[in-house]
Amino acid sequence: MPKMKSKSSAKKRFRTTGSGKIRRNTKGRRHILTKRTRKSKRQLRGGRLIHKSDEANIRLMIPYA
């Protein structure tokens, strides 16, 4: 049986936590940050967890993660 391939875009965007949940990066941190307040930029640091309804689809994209 051949190995399953992971989606390259999903490999770059998602990673699993120690407890098995899937983490993603926060949106809105790339450019045009001058209009945002200091507080809102600070709150965009760190990652977020994937919503439970999306988790099954993402696990199919990264089968070995």
C-alpha cells in the first residue's frame, strides 16, 4: 500500500498540539497594521485552535500530523 500524501498548503498552515488539537495562525497580521490599535495587534499574537466543525477536513489533509 503506498503512503498517503499530505496537502502541502495544510502542512504549512496547521500543526497539532500535544493534546492532539489543531492549531492555526491568526489572520490579519500581514500588512496595513497602522490603522490597528496597539491592543488589537497584541491580541493577534499567538495561534488559535481550529473550530471543531473544520477539524475532520483538516485531519484528512494532514494524515500523519
